[in-house]
Amino acid sequence: MSTFANMKKNRQSLMDSVRTAVEKSQTETQSYQDDRFWKPEQDKGGNGFAVIRFLPQSEGEEVPWVKYWEHGFQGPGGWYIENCLTSIGQKCPVCEFNSELWNNGPEADKDQVRRQKRKLRHVSNIYIVHDPANPQNEGKVMLYRYGKRIYDKLSEAMNPEFKDEVAFNPFDFWEGANFKLKIRKVEGWPNYDKSEFDRQGPLSQDDAEMEHIWGLQYKLQDFLDPSKFKSYEELQASLSRALGKAKNIGTAADSVEEREDILLESPSTKFGRINTTKEEEPQVALNIDTEEEAVETSEASGSSDKMDYFARLAEDL
């Protein structure tokens, strides 16, 4: 019997297989989890503890971190969750829209700009020394996404504020230090102020082991590969949908009045540098990283398929 004839004979069982596959797909939820990333786990009281080691730059990379900007907010038409094109030196429709709104819209619209502003993120390779909540992670090389709070701790290690403190490179295999990540819940928000570096020392007494760890690191500059970013037009369309408008916004052809119409009806990305002037200081100030707002957004949202995204945004608060 030919393959085609066999298919005809067994088409009832084939339909049963298709039906089963459809039912399975309907019950499955899309995962936004990237298994390369590590995040500290907090207990019901909001406390968490882990020990990690920041690793040096990989071969061919200049610094042991990569930084980028992203937008994450919910509008009347849905979510907008995208990296910001300013991360790779290109124009971003959200940043342009926010700038126009901040400079020309009514005072009340500035709250919307604050919700929609870009947020700065850093990513580094780390070695998991101790993870009591997930001990299976210990001994692994993973990626860690963090914001201004943790970055300040790294910067302070290299540029101490007081004369009795010794500067050191926290990313160094031999003279770096383990980082004790301590999370507390302060006034409803995760707080990292108690986090601190341990005494300096080599990650291992065996250079061969450290060389092996070094070889396991991920290439950070891959995060800034322009081919992985959506185009300006795609992001503009996504922004229009999130704001509840089918038409494009943020183009030179749009008038201030048209933009204001959108904002009056609205109650409420990939990566580079915004093309601003010195006189546009309010726009620059709006782009300062504030992790608290990312957490607030995640807790206020009711969208389960986006909660994982905002949970990872808040991991570094």
C-alpha cells in the first residue's frame, strides 16, 4: 500500500493526533525565560541571599559588561515591551514620542512619559558561588542582568569614596572578590543596600580551572547585534497599538495636535544614544534608570504572560 493510500486509510487516527496536538498547544503558555540568565530568589518576606563572582571580559571584548536601554509599559491598547534602538545609536519612536510629549504636552502628560521612559540595564557574566534557594546553580557560569544599584556597587569597588578603602577590580579572577547579594524588602521594594564584597582573593587556586570558567562565558556584545533589533517602523507600529491607535505616530508628518489627541485618549524595544541637545535636559533626566518603576509596573499588571519579563527587570533592585 502506498504512503498516500495508507494516509487515507488512517485519516481518523491522524485527526485524533492533530486534535491532541491542538489541545496541548492551547494549554501551553509561552515562556519568556532565558535559561542563560540567573536571578536571585526571594522568600515570602522579600528577603534573598546569594554569593556570586563577577567575571572578567571574554576574549575579544573590551569590558566585562554590556549595557542597553529598554521600554516596558502598558497602554490602553496593550503592552509595549521592547529594547530601545538608542542602544545601538539609532532613533527610537518611543523616545521621540516622549520628547515631544514632555516638551509640548500638558503637565499631566509628563506622568505618562515617566511610565514610558527607557530604563538602563547591564549584563555581565557571573560565576555562582552559593545559591541556597537553587543549589543546582552553584558552579555554573550564567548571565546576570542588573541596574544602577548593583552597578554602583561595582563602581565603588573600583573608585572608593574614602581614603582608607583600597580600590580593586571586582571582575578580576585573582584579585577580585565574591559579591554577597543581600536583598531586603524596604517600604515595599526590594533593596540591595546591604550587599557587599567579601575579602579579595582568587576565584580558585587552580589557574586551569579559572581558564575553563573563562571559556564558558557568553559573548556580551551579541546583545547589541543590530540584526537582532526590530526596525524603527516595527517599533512604531507596536507603539501605536499599545497607545490604542492604528495609525503610526512619531513621524515628522504628525502634528503636535495629533499627538496630543492620542495622549488625551491614552490613560497612560533594540538599542544607542538619543539625539538631544544641551537645552533638552528634561529629556535626558527622564532616561535615568529607576528599577523601582519596573517593579511597580510588574506588580500593577495583570498580564501573566508578561510577569516573567517584569520579574527579571526587577531582579536587580
